[in-house]
Amino acid sequence: MNRKMTKGIHLSGVSRSFGEIRAVDSLTIDVPKGSVAVLLGPNGAGKTTTVRLITGSLKPNAGTISVLEMDPERDGDEIRRRSGVVPPKPALYDRLTGRDNLEYAAKIWDADASRITEAAARFGIDHALHMKVAGYSTGMRTRLALARAVLHDPEILLLDEPTAGLDPESARAVLDLIRELAGSGRTVIMATHLLHEAEGIADQVILMGAGSARAAGHPTDLAARYMKDPVVIVDAENRALLKGLNRYEGVKGAVWNGALHVTLESIEVLPDMVAGLVADGVRLTRVEPMAATLEHLYFEMQRQLRQADPVAIPPPEVPS
């Protein structure tokens, strides 16, 4: 890949420790301009530290970082000027109104004040700009922080758990913004543990564990790598008869998870398996080939990586 052409975000062998804790360990990622990269992983995987390293607010102990072909250690002020950042707990001026907060940010970024109403309306906070931020709910504070982050039309958007505390409508507005910005050439990195947020917007999913990128690629490519065998969800009125399902040709395994998740050698064996079950008196209520959603992919990647390196990839938290 030609880095002179992409002008995106590049980390190579980056490490960062806090005392004896290695928050980021030999992290290498490449996010081209105009793309959306989603950092996935449980709490403590290194997502927030990675975002802070990209902006230059933290310095790496090792490795190199390039953001818009600049070094965050040397050009941190310029990178931050051209970036919009939404941290997990945005710092706002509680004694000021929402409009005051945005006007102050506009002056700092030398942004056109006429964008304030537009940015606030995009995230459904325009009706509350006259109120002091101290009276805002958690979701309102997040929406105000998002509006502030896009005031100066940044080239890079760094979102750390951006939909925390948002209602579904506001969360959808955030995801729509991500698609819009990437489509106009902006580069977006979103750190999250909510798998459904990355569904359909990620050009690249980066699975993080113990501060490293354990797997990275387009969701389709990752699905081909980690979910080669088709899975079918099967259920029946007389579930006890499904216990012998492994005897059918082409069935590689079956696991109960609310219903029976059956792994097949290929989808072509499914008709014969269904015919065999019916012939054996099984009253089927569900036979559904399972689409490779990001949630399924995430857990399958975690399972395989944990088998390969159980120390580096501990059992994951269940994402909400």
C-alpha cells in the first residue's frame, strides 16, 4: 500500500506501558484515508490508549505513528486541529449553556459559528442549547460532545465508545455521520465493544486483545478466514431427538445456545440432514442457515485465537 497516497493513520510496532501494565503491545494497524476502522475488544484491550496515542496526547514507548503523514510527538497540535475526538467521558463546561460550549469550541478551532446550529441539529441537541450543561442527561452530554467534534469539519474522527448513553435514534445519527464522513474522504476510527455498531459501516475490523491487533481485515475477509464452515440453527418440538444429530453425514458438530447451532461440512448436506431428521420423527420448528454477523465472527475469532494463545486472549466479556 502506498502510504504517500493514503495519508491515513499508521501505527507500526507501537507499545505503551503504564508502570508494569502494558496497555498497548507492538500494535500495528493501517487505516487508509476515507475508510472506517473499528477497534473491537473487551474493556482493557487497549482501545482507548490507542486513540490517545494517535492524537499525541500520549507518547509511545516504542514504535512509530503517522497521522496524515505527520508524527504525533512532533506535530500533535496540528493533528489535533485536524481531528475531531469524542472520548468516553467528554469534558464539558457545566456552568455554561450548550451553545456557549459550542461557541467556545468554534473560537478555539477558528470554525464558522454558523455551523453550530447545523451540528447541534444533526445530533438532536439544538432544542437544549439554551440550557446549562449541568442539567444535561448523559445522552445529551454525549450528543453535545459529538456536535463539538465536527464543528471544524475535521479530516479525522476518533470516536471512543461514542454511543454510550444514547437513545437508538441518536446512536443511528452517529453511525450515519460516520458513513457520511468516510464517503467524503474523512478517516474514522471508532473504538467500541458493541458489535452491532460496527455492522455495515466498517471497512476494517481490528480485533484487539492485550493491547495488540490479533486480527484485522474487512468483515467479509475475516468471515472467510474464521468462519469457513456453514452453521445452521435447528430447533424442534421434540428436542430430545436432536441429540443424535451428529450421526448424519456432513455434520461436524452441534452446540446448544437457545437452539441447536449445527456446523456442517458444506451447505449442500443440509437437505439430506433435514430429510433424515423428518424420517426419524423429528418435528422441526426451525431450520435457518446462520448469516456471518459481526457478533458471530467476533466470538469465533476470539475462540480460535484463544486456542492458539490462551494467555494473550483470555475469555472475553460478553458484549452488550
